[in-house]
Amino acid sequence: MQYWEAWAYLAILSGSTTSIMIYLLKKDPARLDRRMRVKEKEPQQRLIMKLSAVLFVFTFLAAGFDRRFDWSSVPAVLVLVADAVILLGYMLFVWVLRENPHASRIIEVENGQEWSHPARMPWCATQCMFQVF
């Protein structure tokens, strides 16, 4: 456990995604199916998805090199606050999935799709975009 910060982050990341997947698998398999669609139709969107995958891997590599070569030092309190914010982000994501049963990884409109609370739409869209970053 020499790098507890990474283990804490991985626990939050894997625990959250696994919990969400198990919940959707049991309660709403159709929604899980929509969330698992990754085939983008637009070339620009495919490029963005590929770049985001590369950046995702790069962040792990950069953090590992940072730790190995002692490039920076982050106080433990700040690490714990950042982990709490990440966990809060996953909780907001679950809320968006609950509010929008048509939530999908790709942008698509389905027949009969409507929002239960139109006033919440800007908040949900903003939160989905926040998840990307």
C-alpha cells in the first residue's frame, strides 16, 4: 500500500461502476443496454471517444510517473476531498440515470422519449457534460 491514493481512487472508480452496472442489470436491463452502446455515427464523435480513451489511460500513466519520480506532493486531505468529489460525481450520474430513462452513451432520440421534469433538463445535460471532464 505504498500508493494508497491510487488504491483509494481505483476503489471508488471500480466500486462505483460495478455497483451501477449490477443495479442496472437487476433493475433495468434495457437502460444498461443503452448505456453499453458505444458505436458513434458521426466521425467527429468517434474521434472524441478515441481521444478520451487515450487520455483516460494517460492519466493513470502520468499519475504513476508522478509518484515514481516524486514530481509533486499533494496533501492527504486534498486527496480525500478530491475522492469525495469524484464519488459525488458518480452519485450525480446515478441521479441523471434515474431522471432520464433514455440516457445513453451516444446521442440519440427514441420514439416516445420525454422528460419527466423538463425544468431539470439543463441540469442533467450539464451534469452529463461534467462527467466527461
